[in-house]
Amino acid sequence: MKIEKYYVETSKGKLQYNISGKGKPNVVLINGGSGPIEGWMKILPEISQFSSVFSYNRFGVTGSDKPIENQDGMTIVNTLHETLKILGFEPPYLFVGHSLGGLYANLYARLYPNEVAGIVFLESSHPKDIKLEEFEGKAVKTINKMLKMLDSLSSHKQFDEVNFVKRTVSQIHQIDAFPEIPVFVVTGGKKNRMMPEEVRIKRQDNQLELLTLSKNSKHIVADKSGHFPQLSEPRVVIDTIKNCANEINELAHNK
């Protein structure tokens, strides 16, 4: 599938984006570290059948402008907020955050709680992941290196988001409140040869802790997937997004 890309001019530069489909809630797809729009190609067509869907390339990814400042979580979230407003893509949103994108969805919900109706954390990074370095062996020396191997297609430039993960985590910790919204956590069940097994298990435990963000939370295991269920088991991801969307619509109807 070819995903058509358009450009939007923000206060920080041009971003590539796509908006597909029609329906509520409006879905916002947030890539992992330096991931392109094409990472959603196996799920975008079907999601677009029941919701309007926004996806984009962050600064420094493919055709979007290069970043002009540090790409920490606060900067990324505020740029996303500005972009959605410029495009008239209105809240409330269902966020789907993959890997590092889960940190940004987490932070966005704290900064703009009235704009987020639900979140699907997809093999998402957890703030506690930065503490995993104490368990790492020779294969992975720091958690940032682990995240780069899993997510990043970047050239490790000065402003790149993978250099500011700890700052992003600190920004999340500075805002205690998280909205009471549907939360779905999708975890890959397959062993990952790029990650020490002890680290993988503790990272899975951290993902389970994401369930405590809301009283209305569910855990889904993608048994045949590692870090990219949207590519290896798109049906699991599509069904999870659809279930979250249905819950959001039902809650809105009952208000």
C-alpha cells in the first residue's frame, strides 16, 4: 500500500502527514523512534474504515524538515498538538503509541487530558525502562542503545529524540495526573534476539504497569510478535484499536 503524504507548515518547520478515513474517534498514530509513516501500512487501510486517522513523520524522518531544537518529549508533544490544531483534526483522540511513541502518548495525555479519549500502548516504552541498564549484559550497554537498535533509523544527530529519552521520562514524572480513559496495552510475546532475556522480561513487567494508569485497562499479548506487532500481527493491533474506539464511542454515548 502506498501512503499519500502531504505537508503542513508548523512554527518549527514542515512535517509530512497523512489523514485517511472518516469516523469517530479521531485516531492519532505515533511512531516509535524515527519510524516512518510506512510502519503503519498494514493497519492503516482497515482502521480508516471506521475512524479518521492521522499519521506523520516527525522532524528528521524522511521528507519532514530536520529538527532545529532538542527533540525531547515536551517539544514533540507540543509540535504534535500544534499540527493537529492547524489541520483541524479535532479532539478527543484515540492515541496509538508504538515504542518511544508510547512515552509521547503518555505525556500528551497528562498535558492535554481533555483531548485524549483513549490510548493503545503498542509494545510501548515505559518510564521505568531507563532503569534496565543495571540488568544489561555485554550485548546492550545502555537502555538508550537498546531503544536505538529497536527503533531508530536516525544518524544520531545532535537534536535526535533518542538522545533525550531521560528528559522525556523526567517530563512525564513532573505531571502526576493521568486521565481516567480506556487504556489497552499490546505486548509482543516472542523472544527478541536483540535484547537480553532478563531485560525483555522486566520490560514486559513495565508494560503491565501501564495498566495501572487507568481503572479501565486491558492487556493483549501478540504471541507471534516481537517489537513490531503492527507488522507481524496486524490483525491483533487492528482489533485492539477497534475495541478501544468502540469503548470510547460507548462512553461518549452514555454521557
